[in-house]
Amino acid sequence: MFKIDDALKEITRGVAEIIDLERIETLLKNYLNTGKNFYIKAGFDPTAPDLHLGHTVVLEKMALLQKYGAIVQFLIGDFTGTIGDPSGRSSTRVKLDDKQVFENAQTYKEQVFKILDPLKTEVVFNSKWLNKLGASGMVELASTFNVARMLERDDFDKRYKSQTPISISEFLYPLLQGYDSVVLKSDIELGGTDQKFNLLMGRTLQRTYNTGKEQAIIMMPLLEGLDGVNKMSKSLNNYIGVTEDANSMFAKVLSISDDLMWKYYELLSTKTVDEIEDLKSKVKSNELHPKSAKEHLAMEIVQKYHDFDKAIKAKEEFDKIHKKRDIPTQIETFEFKAPIWIAKALVNAKLEPSTSQARRDIKQGAVKIDQQKISDEQLSLEKGEYILQVGKRKFAKIKAI
């Protein structure tokens, strides 16, 4: 078993804010004394098919709580996903159709069990009870909150003042998320700092509907992406995807800054607080090089989403490319009709997003052919085979026929 103080030390690590820590402590004590489980909830709207490491920050904390008696209510918002969460939005989200939501939800289920213990997890879909709510139930739910309070929400307030449209359905979103907590009778709800309004709604509605509970709230910080500035996002292309191949995942973790590495350790690693502090101490005293600490982190993350053997091979591949400056053993091959303009070849080989970017990279010396830098942005590739490279990690084999 565990000690309460040790458990709280791990639970509060990396957390941005906790509301009602006393309740969490009580839940832990009850589990220790009686073996009674408690229920923690986090909702994920299936708006995209793949999760990235930014999404897993909350999942990692839930997995930790499972060790201390929690049963996870992994809520897939197949109903609310068709509305779209307005949190942090400056405009109304595009609605997803039912088919998209269903397909994305299935991939979520496959991905989350790389982190969560499936024996201590209940996967639930909020369409099960929200479809049954009906018109009268929806009106009753809407009557529990007024427009003035809703407009206190920062993103709604900004949009209202700038005369940016806000749909009525967006007002319903936090109410529906709060109602999920009423139905599930959650003891704790987790989410990002941008979810505070929605998370507090769960506490409010649990009181309003006399559930006998008032959930505690754990808010996790948003994880910065590879650029070290913006939150991890696919739209910003600064993400590490849960389903990415092992080599790419390993290399991307190695690309983060030394400072950001410690936040990744704090939010994504299963190492204890004391173990992480020990690593920090060794790096500070020059006993351990920061790159070695980062490699430990990359190995742990790759092993979690793949396996140990793939993590070892990913490290070997990374060393082969970056230390020996060799070409990877497996690179994608493309065939094009000769002659082909180098910028167009780079775009068609998925190494560059546009010919203009390709030309800029050529000018900056970031493009190589057969490991030799090129500077001629008008170069034409004649018949033959070539290894194209952009930066340190992007490779493609070209067959000009």
C-alpha cells in the first residue's frame, strides 16, 4: 500500500491548480481504510483521429490515480463532439458528422490503453444519456444557468465584445459537460487549464441536481510543443503523435530544449518526483549530460507507445544518422519522370510543404543530394537515383525515370 503524503506528492506534481484537495485526500484515506474505489472523469471530444503527447498529460495523471484506488471514467464526447468545445476559441467550431465522430472515437479507445489500466477504466459515451435528455430535459438543464454568468467566461466575453458570433449551442456545451458529471457521479474531474469554466460547471450541477457529491478538480498545464513556445498542436506542426513511428518519436523528443525536457519529465514520465530531482541534480553537477537525460526520456516515451526493442532500435537509428551522419536504413522511395525541378521533387517527396519553402531551404544550405549540400534552387534532376535530405531528419529516395 501507499502513504497518503507520498501519494499527494505525486498527485500534485506538475498540476496547475487543484480545487478541493481535502476531498482528494479523503478519497485516498477511504480507499486505504476500506478499499472503496473512487471515480475520476476526463472527457475527450473525438474531433481528430489521433492523440498527441499534449493530450496524454491528463491521461498520465489519471493512470497515476489508478494506482491509488481510482476507477477512470474515460468519457468520449460523441454527443458534445458534434457541437464542439468553445474553450479558447475565437470562432464557432466546425461541426463533425456522426460518422467522423464514431471513427475517431474508435481510434481513441485503442490509443488510451497504452497509458491507462484497462481493468480500472470504464469507457463511456455521453450520447447514451444526452440523447435521452430530450427537449424538456434540455430546457431544464439550460434553466440552471443564466446568460450573464455564461458571458463571464473569458472566451465568450471577448467574442461578445468584438461582436463575433456565439451560437446558442456553444452556451449549452459547458452545461452538457457538467451534466456528464451529474450522471456519472464523478468524484474528481481532470482537464487542462483552458477547461476551468467547464470543470467548475460539473461541481455546480452536481449540487443543483442533489447528487450528494461535489467533484474535486485537477487542472493540468498545457504542454508546449517542439517549438518550446506554443502549446502542442497538429495545426502548428509542433507535436509528437501517439501513433507516430518509433524513430520519429525518439528524434522529436531529442529535439526539445534542455529546459523544456524537465517539464516533459514532470508531465509525461512515470518516474517519481524524487527520481526526477535526482536526474536534475546529476545534470546540474555535470555528472550526467543533458542529452543523456533526454535520451532516457525518449527511450521511456517510445517504449510506452511501442516496445523496448523498438526504443533501442530508434536510439541506434538516431545515433547512426546524427553521430555518424549516415543515411537511415529505411526511407521512402518516390518515382518521378525526369527531368524534375529540385523544388518540385522535394515537395512531391513530402520533404517540403511548398516549392517556395524548398527554395528558401536550398538557399540556407539545409538541402542535400547524396549527402552533399546544394545551393542551386533551379537545379533539374535528370535520370538516375538520388537521396534527398532536408535538415537532419528528413530523407527520401528519388528515382528519376
